[in-house]
Amino acid sequence: MEKEWKRVDLITPDAGFFRSPATRLAPALIGCLLRRVTPEGIISGVIVETEAYTSDDPASHSFGGETSRNWPMFRGGGLAYVYLIYGIHNCFNVTSGVPGSGEAVLVRALEPCRGTGLMMDNRGLREPELLCSGPGRLCQAMGIDRSMNGSSLLHGELQVLLPSGTERPPISVSGRIGISRARELQRRFVLSGSRWISGRR
DNA sequence: CCGAGGATCATCT
DNA sequence: GATGATCCTCGGT
């Protein structure tokens, strides 16, 4: 039996979903669906790992104010912020907060849901192992690149959908991964017990 | 203009 | 555990 999903609606009580602060949106995104509509078919995965970044956070791209790179973080919640890291990998964020706040949530891992074959093709893999377990890996699997930077996630080819139910999944909190500053902040959120999160096993 | 370093990953020892 | 790949942003001059 397949789970049901609903669009974030601008005129219902979901209106404030993306406008909430990153520290609240990051756990709220756990269990949501990230979906891309491609000419070849639909690709989707359930978000199982996120990190929150805010403008008062030395580890955040927005810490020094708005720049030509981080501008989507300053345009309010519900946009894609995609940037290149180490010259090779893309990282995908969901912007959050109100315009000017400089906040985003890094999506670090997905549990593959639909279009697994397409994702494996994109990654050059023959097994779903490590398919979307890491920010670079999930972008490669989903076909997310910087051409989608700044695009709306409410409608369009890349979307975030909410679970139709109201039950909250169990979430574990920890320090963030791969940063040198503000390691102590507890701003990494994972779906408890998920085997799809990033990092070593 | 220049140089350092980065919200990573695959591969090697 | 260590390393190389590879590019762009951003701060300093």
C-alpha cells in the first residue's frame, strides 16, 4: 500500500510551512517527499536527513550577508538553493524563514521511493545501496543541479510534498557533518533508525 | 588579481 | 584513514 502525499498549499494552514525558522523546518522536513518530474518519469524519495543553517551561524553560507551565491537564502522559504561543493558535487537546500532572514535546510539523504531505476542510471549504480545517502549523491540521483537554483518548490519540476497524515516520525538530533565551525550546535536531524542516512555504517 | 578553502565522494592503502 | 578530483566563491590587496 502506497503512502499519500499532498502539496504545500499557500491558502490552507500549511501556508507557514516553509516560512518557519530553519531550526524548525529542518525536523519538519523529515518524512516529506522530494519529487522531480522528468521527461523520463517521476523520481522521488522520502527525506530522512537534514541540517539547519541560519544567518547567525558561522557555518552558514549566509553568515556574512547576502552574496551572488547565497541569494536564494534571502528570498524567503520554499525555494531551491543549489550550490557546487569541492568543484564536483551539488548540494540541495530548501530555503526557509521570511525574506531577508538568510536561512536554509540542507537535505542530506533520501529514502528512494519512485523512479529508483532512473536514479541508479543517474548514479551509474546497479544497486540502490548509497543511492541517495549524502548531499552530493542525492543530487546526482535526482538529477538536481544549479540550473534549479532559486526555483520554487511549491510547483514546478522539483517539489516538496507533505505526508497526508498528521503523525510525526521519530527524529534524532545531533551535530552537523562536514563543517569546521559551530560543530556543537545540535542542528542535524535524522529519521530515527533509518538505514538511508549518510555517513559510515 | 590572487589564493585559500569548502555543508563531498570514490578509491586507495 | 588518507588522498585526489575539480571549480567557484569570497575576502584581501
